[in-house]
Amino acid sequence: MQTNNKTLYAIRDDEERSLLLLWNFIVILSSLIGDSIILIATIKYKAIKLHKVIITVMQHMAVCDLIQTVFRVFPVTLAIISDRWIVGELLCHVEENVSWACALLTSFLTCAMTTLKLIIVKYPLRSGAWSTLLGHKICAALWLLVLCWCTPLLVVRLLYTGDTLHFSYINYSCVYDCLPPSVPTWLTWYLPTATLR
């Protein structure tokens, strides 16, 4: 099934397309500027005065947000501008899986930051000796957990779509209508629904 942006993003007229483009440009600019400021302020100038571990988690959240912007929001914006998918078949698959991975990682990093704040408040003497290395170890473990979860999904989808979806080099559509639901969809929708029956 070949689609264009009018069906894929439910754009009915040029005004909706202009609003969606404006929204995407605002998201791209705010993400690039805001996350860059956070990274520069915490790495170069040490301007944010919080616990070292919390700052490390904030840095990893900013990097995750930048990855989401570059690999998810920017290609979708290009597709809306050109009214077709122009960045290739591989980025079509990567774009969807980056969305899953970054959303999952952001949730994990937010939970880690909240938990670390609680531990810092509850045990201030123990947490005083924590270094940025501990924060990087915690964040690296979360990155690995998410990569171990999402990389097999990307590989399976690439192998599956190689046999079932045929992309024309003239008009990429980046459509997942023929794909089976991903594992996160199974976990969040089908399994709870099946257990309720």
C-alpha cells in the first residue's frame, strides 16, 4: 500500500501541513538549542549545581533527546516538506525503532533520576561519596538494556520487511501497514487485553 503524507500523517489541507511543519521546526529548534545548552553548561562551565550523579543523568537525557531529534523528528519533517519519504529505506526502519528506544530510555532515565534523588535525600552521608563515574555506569547500564531490547526488534523488522515490503526508489512511503505489531505493542496492548478476557 503506497501512501503519501496526507494519509500517513492525516493531513487534510495545506493549513494542517503548515501547522505540523511549524510544530516540527519548533521542536527541532528547542531540542537542539536546549539540549546543547544543558550539555555545554554541565560539561564545560559546570554551571548547574546539583549532585554529580543527577547531572550525569541529565546529560544522558539530553543526548537521548538529541538522538530522538536527529533520527526521528528531522526525517519526518523532511518527509512532510517533500510530501514523500526521501531519506531511504534504512532510516525508515531506524526512525521508528529510535522512537521506541528513546521513549523507553527517557522513561528509564527519568525513573533513575527520581530514584537517585530519593536516595540522596534519604541517605545524604552515603551519597556524598558518589562520583560521576557511578552516574555514567548507571546510565550505561540503562543504555545497554534498551539497546539489547530494541536492536533485535530492528533486525527482525528489517528481515521481515525485506521480503514483504517493496520500496520504490522514486517514492518512498515508509509505511508499516504490512508489518506485524512490534513487541512493545504486544506488551502494552495485546497482552493486557488478552488477560482481561
